[in-house]
Amino acid sequence: MQSQESWGVSLARGKYVHELQNHRIKPERYDDYVQLVSEAFPRIVKESNNKIRLTGSWATEIGVLDSAVHIWEFEGYAGHAQEMDRLRKDPTYQKFIKDLRPMLRSRDNQICLEFAFWESRPPVALGGIYEMRTYLLKPGNLLEWEANWRRGLECRRQFCEPVGAWFSQLGGLNYVHHMWNYPDLETRKKTREQAWKVDGWAETVYNTVRLIEHMEANILLPMEFSSLK
């Protein structure tokens, strides 16, 4: 039987490590928060000499309101460790964290890997809305999930833009995140209806829904400085 570590090697693209951050913002500090991260995050990327890349930053439109999602990309675990060590010694970054904390109700992060069959999109202005679908899988089902979605993605990508898919390695475990882009909610509705007419999609849903402990779907809007818009 494969260990969880070997599953990660076989399932992952292997090139990058992604850190997914969730910030839950105090409503009365929301505007201050947006101004703070809009200034700080591009600076963090610039000062890293491209060793840290911001995949994207989004505000939640439907779902957990007054919250933001940020996805960072690092050159593997070694790159993540190196850059975090540098930031811990950076007075400007430490001031940013000090200013950030009073604006938040809570924050959490996960270290995630990309699925090998679903490469994250490079920076591009797609427009429209983003949907982040988060699945908490029953333990031990990640391999089966990947096998079914490897086929299912081909059914869905005929009608909409797949942005990325990640599975957690640190932080909350057994999580899978899929991100999609649509022009609007009406197009999302029609797209999902069209998928049911494609051979293989119903089978994907049937085979994967029983693997899920919990799921949610949040509609996100890109922040002004986001690499993906």
C-alpha cells in the first residue's frame, strides 16, 4: 500500500509548492485591509526577485463574506523555507504583519501541491468571476479522486476555463481545491448543465461524490493587483 507521502509524489506536478491563505477580515477594517495588502503584496513579489509569485488574490463575493483568498507560488519546499526565513528577517514585512493582525478576525493557511494533470494558469486577465470549490475528502480517497477527475476535467474544460487544482499537504489535510473561471453566474449555470450531456461527466460525479466529507463553493472577484484577473 502506498504511503501518503508517495501518493503526493505520484499525484503532484512536482515543480512548485503553493501556499493558500484565507483571511477573514473585520468588516469595519475591510477598506484598510485592501489598501494594506494592495501595497504590501506586490512589494513582496518584487523584492523576492521572482522567487515568490502571487498566483492570485481574490475577495469573496458569495460564500464567507468579508474574507480574501491568496495563493502564493514557491520553488518547492526549499524555496518556501528560504523565502519565509528571509521575510522573518525583513523589518518591512514584519511591520506589514503587525499592521495586518488587528484587521483580521482569523487567518489560516495550507501548503498545497498542484495535481499533475491540471497545471495552474499563468498570469492572465480572464475577466468575469472565479469559483473556488473546496472538498474535504474522506481519508484515503485522494488517489481515487485524482483518477476520476483526470477524466472528468476533459468533460468540463470544453465549456469553461479551468484555473487550477491543488491538494493539501500541510495545515488542514485531505482537502482538494478546484478553481474555475466564468464570465458570469448565468454562464456558470449553463456550463454546468452542458457538462451533463458529455459522456463521462455523470460517471465522474457518481464516483467522486461518495468520497466527500464536506464541500463548499465560493464565488470570488480578483483584487486590483491580482496576477489572475
